[in-house]
Amino acid sequence: QVQFVESGGGLVQPGGSLKLSCAASGSIFLYTMGWYRQAPGKQRELVATISSGGNTNYADSVKGRFTISRDNAKNTVYLQMNSLKPEDTGVYYCYSRYIRTGLTSWGQGTQVTVSS
């Protein structure tokens, strides 16, 4: 089973940028990939997804600020986050769904904190 490891989180001031990476232990070609986040005391929520064909979907709260992308050759998915707001604070999780079986998997999460 392919495993995923996130990186790139940290502390950033409002208006700043961060780029998250999700590196897979194997090919992601047949996976729908995505990012979710969970703020303290809140449910995990969708941030963005990208299909195996490159189609993207974003939560309304991040449209125009975040960009999800994938590099199948590097088995990596990225989340470029610009114009960050305090409400973007949370643990960001890489999500995957194997398109043949529907099996889903999660990374361990990376903390993003937006604060002055």
C-alpha cells in the first residue's frame, strides 16, 4: 500500500505563503489526491482535490488563493497557499483515493499556523 508523507508546514504571518508537499512511497498515477485540514475543535474539511487527469476542485474559502498540483513523475502532490489568513490555521492532511478500488488513505498531517 502506498504511503504518504506531508511536509512544508510552519508558522507564517497573515498574507504570507506556504507550499505543502505530499510525497508518496509509490506511483500516484491511479490516485485522486487531495488536501484536507482540521482546525482545533472543528471537523476535518476539504481544501482541494486533484483527479488523476488533473481536474481540480477547491473549497470556496480557498478559491483564488490556493493551488493544488501534482507531479506524477515525482509521486508528489503540492498545495501552494497564498494570501494566508488566520482562519487557514490547522493540521493539513494529504488524502488519496485509489481509483480502481476506492480505497482511501491519509498522511500524518502537517501543522500550518497563520499568526502575527
